[in-house]
Amino acid sequence: MTDAPSLSDALGVRRGDVVALTGGGGKTTAVLRLSRELSAEGFRVIASTTTHVEASVGNALPVVRSGTGVESRLTAALARGGAVFLAAGEAADGRLIGVAPEDVDAISALGLADVTVVEADGSRQRPLKAPAAHEPVVPSRATIVSFVMGIDALGEPVDGPMVHRPELVRAFGAPSVTVELMASLAASPRAGLKGAPAAAAARPIVNKADVARRADAEAVAAAVLAFGPPQIDRALVTDIATSSFAVVTRRG
């Protein structure tokens, strides 16, 4: 395991990447963190969602609405700040409405930004989930897909408040959340790999790994690599809240 100076470095983000975040709670935090880091490094970043995000995102990044003239409006916003958030509008509850994945593909193909970062799943802020039939909503141009899991779900009952769509998580074979269950979710084509383009790198994130839960998170990351296919070329152990980032890679 190797420590990394930033989330973008741990994920191996490079110019031209389209990063899609799926899975459990922590995705919005990761989107904003990546946007700030990459912008500080001189990258132009378009962040977005294909689902919904909290309106508070607008406090962190300028919001550009999709629609007529979006290309020029994005270009102007990027020139002013280096990172922007693309949304289709605002829902009745105040949340920002996501854009269609094909629109994300079209915008990323224009080359307006150096990196595109997309929240491509919903979890009602719960740390662990399995996707329903219509989830996740990953753009076809995604080059990195990261399934996010919160280690605070470990040891909790599958039917408890820490798990979104428990009826689907139960299909992975345990009444409570174990290391093996989390790793199986991350490595499964029915969960962590669902929707990921075949050519994309799959790099799951085990988040909220503070000092007390670091060893547990490391065990999950190691199990993901043991269970998962070669498309998963690394797993991250992070505590985004305290700027702690580490990378676990395959041995040999």
C-alpha cells in the first residue's frame, strides 16, 4: 500500500479522463474534492451528475445549466474559475437535476475541459448499496469508474439504516456487512462494475477509513483485488474528510 498526496493522484487521474463515481455515500464529497484538486493543479474541470445532487454543490462550484449555448457558457465559466458544475436545472426540493449520460459524453468530446468528473449513482447518502436495474448511469466515455463504499457500514445489518437497496445487497449472501460482502459488491458486474465501459479502469474507493477503521478498510481493499477481475487495477483506502489517501495494488 502506498500513500498518495491527493485523491486525484490516488485515482491516477490524467488529462482527458472522464471519472464516474458510483456506489454509496461520499460521491459528492469526492466530486468536489477532485474538482478542487485538479483545478488547483491548473486543469479545467467540468463536474456534473447523471442523477441528482444537493443544492449545496452550488456553494462550492459555479453552476452552468445545460441547453442552448451551453458550450460558450461553459467556456466562459471555466475561464473565470477553472472548475464548474453542469446541471440540467433545479428540482422542486432544491436539488440539482442531472444531465443525460449522452450529454456528458458530448460535452467531454468537445474538449472544453481537461477532466470531467461525474456523480453517476444515487444512494440517499448511505455508505453501501447495490444498484437497481436503472442504476448506475455511467457515461460511455468514462475512463475511470470508482465504486464508493463507506467502511462505517462494516458490521452493520444489511437491513439497517446504513445500506441502500438492502433487498439487492442481501443477494450477495450475508445478513450483516462483512469484508467479503463489501469486496464482492465492489468486484461484481452486478454492482461495482455495473455500467463500467470495458476499456475503463475500475478503481473502487473504501472511504471514511480514519485511524480506528483503517485496518478494516485495508482488508476490504485487499479482498477486492483478490476477488476482482483485472479491470480493477487498484483499490483506494481514503478518509476524504481528513485528506488521507492510500492505494492498494495487485501483487506480482
